[in-house]
Amino acid sequence: AQTVTQSQPEMSVQEAETVTLSCTYDTSESDYYLFWYKQPPSRQMILVIRQEAYKQQNATENRFSVNFQKAAKSFSLKISDSQLGDAAMYFCAYRSPLAQGGSEKLVFGKGTKLTVNP
Amino acid sequence: KAGVTQTPRYLIKTRGQQVTLSCSPISGHRSVSWYQQTPGQGLQFLFEYFSETQRNKGNFPGRFSGRQFSNSRSEMNVSTLELGDSALYLCASSLAGGIYEQYFGPGTRLTVT
């Protein structure tokens, strides 16, 4: 079974600075998908960024980028120019591809609470 | 396009009762997944429905069940409620397959007393 580990329960960053959230995972599959989700205090979970394991290029979405190291099974999230609105719980998640008997099931890490200081 | 909606948003039940939660996915989405979120266990997968069929099930007791209707709306039911069932129940829908993301609803906060 796949597992996802987020080793930083809490992180803080100054507004306008850069922060990196860590995520490692364990799987025997060669193809899979990885996601970072954000859950603000309002509780609505939203997707931040996604990565397909077969793509070597790291995904980027505006101020958010990932460092995907497949061999090390590492998938960290970098937030540049942090804003107050970035304060939230961040969850790293893993999904198997449907072709390999998977489903839409997401395996989540425990989350990292990010505080942004003005 | 309307997002994922969940009803009710808040619910208080007594131990031993049963409860039904509802989820309406985004129009056109055929996959609906349910998750339980608690401070201790985090986010745990309950089950996924696709085209009215349960495609995957998490490690929860048989008291937790669900179904999906032909319009893709889904319900989950918890029978014989226990205090430990108090949680935020999240529903997510997706187009299914590939790198499509799951869109989450606001959740139903269930409190069991």
C-alpha cells in the first residue's frame, strides 16, 4: 500500500519570502500522480499543483512549483513571494493510475500547517 | 459551473443513531469519492463511486456505506453511530481518469454525542 509522509507539521514564512514544504511517499508503482492540495480555514480543499510521475519536468503554477525527485520518492512544494492568503493546511497526495487497477482514491499525508507572517 | 455541494453542512447525532449525508458533484463528473477527516487520523479514503458502481473502498467498518444515483449524486450512510465517527466528511468529484483533479465540497461536519 502506498503511504505519504509530510514531516513538517507546521511551518511559518514571512510575507514575500519563499518556503518549501516537504513530502515523501512510498510506492512500488512506476507510474502515478502526485498532488498538493490546500485547505484554508474555511475548509474547502483546493488543488494547488499536480505532477505526473512519468514527466521529468517539474510542474509550475504561478508562484507554486514542485521539486519532484522520483528516485528519492520526494515531492516538495515551493511557494515563492508568499502572501497572507497562502496561510492554510497543505496536503500532499498520491494517486495510482486507473490503468493499473487504481481509482480516484487519494492517499494523503498528515498535512503541514503554513503560517504567513506580515 | 456550480461546484460540489454537500448537505447538510452541520449535523449533530446521538450514539446509536444513523445518518445520511448527500453529495452533488459538478455537472458532468461521474466519479464521486468520500473522505473522513479527523485531527488524529487525518484524511482517510472511505469509498469511490463511478457510474453507480463502487470502484474502491477504504478500510472502514461495514457501518459505513454509500451509493450513487444515475445523475451521479451520491449518498453515504453511517449506521449505529459511535463517538469516534465525529469528523468532517468530504466529498470530491472528478471527470475520472488521467491527471484530472478532484474537486472537493465544503464538507459535512458530523458531531456524535
